[in-house]
Amino acid sequence: MSKHYEATHVGLVRQHNEDALAIIEPETYLVADGMGGQAAGEIASRMLVDSIGNFLHSTPRPWNENVLKASIVKAGDQIFETAQSRAEYHGMGTTATILHLDDRRAYYAHVGDSRLYRIRNERLRQITDDHSYVEELVRNGEISQAAARIHPMKNYLTQAVGAMLDLKVDSGSFALEHRDAFLLCTDGLTNMVDDEEIARIIRTSRNPADDLIRAALDNGGKDNVTVIVLGVA
């Protein structure tokens, strides 16, 4: 398995950590950011991680983006059914960002505003698109990225696993190159630390996961924050 670093932190404001992460052999990495009343967000993100793990382990390899997409859809159905069964879970959901590597390609599937980045030749590139109202405004040219960071509706998601039945999952793949590295993270990182600083930390740190968490906390730590950083030799 590729060398990787992982870390999660409740942050400095929240009482519960609604994020979850998983490393699923072989070479599969997942982050999730749950949402919902009371402890429902924690339940949604944990259900997603468990469901995807079970789905993949029961699915013959090779796994590609279609398999990853199907694993998220399956988890969404289970979370939605659970949310309908108990009033305190109604409306719960979670983001999902999953990456799988084989010898030659990277495959991913994604819902929500957690993110997958690729670092190639020391350049950080966001692979996934945020499923949020504010990012739609940015993509349509209605507001700038700077305005998006402080927009009052920046946390309003247009897609969330388990919160809707007509879930739209983004997925894709691309060829790996020697020394590619990857970051999967929840928005507790990207809302607190800009891309330039994220790239600098990954490039220079001996333990980038811990140092990314520390940077988010130093900048306010207003949300749970979860990161996985991995490299391809």
C-alpha cells in the first residue's frame, strides 16, 4: 500500500466529530463529513464508511470508478432508509470522497464538498467539484472564489449521500504518474486553510496530515477536520 498519513480532529468549536475516514485494502481511501441533528451526522458518516467497506469487500476486483460510484449509491440507500425509520435521524446525510489506485490508474467517486486533490510536479490541483450552492455560483461566474469563502450559504450542499434518493455521484479516472501524491479532506480543512498553504505543507512536512490539522486549528478550527495524504512511489 502507498505510504499515507491520516488524521482527524473535532476542531475547536464542535462538540462531536461527524467526520469519518477509512483505509480499505487494497489502495482505497475514503473521507466523509456527516450532517444532521443531534448525533445523526456521526451516524451517517460511519454508516457510509461501513457500507462502502462491505460493498467493496464483496465485489470482485478490479475496482473502477463505476464500482466506487455504485458503493456510494448503495450506502446512500441504506442511510436514507435509516433516516426514514427514526424521527431524530430525518434528513441526515454525508459527503463521500473515495479514491482507489491500481498499478496504472487512479479512480474516484464523489458527493458533497469534501475534496480530492492531486499533487503532481509540486502543483496542487483540485480533482473533484464541490456540490454546493455557492460553488455553483462560482462556476456560473456570478461570484468570485474570494467571495465564496465568506458567503453565508457556503455550507449549503446540493448533493448529500442519504439525504436524497435521486443522488448524482461524480466519478472518473486518470493515469498515474511517478511521484503523484493525493489529498482527501473534509471542508474543515479547506474552509480554514487556502490551497497555497495546503500545497506548501504537503511539500515540506514530515507528517503532512498532522500539520494540515494543526494549520486548520491555528486558523480557528471552526469545524471537524479530516485528512488523508498519500504518495505513489
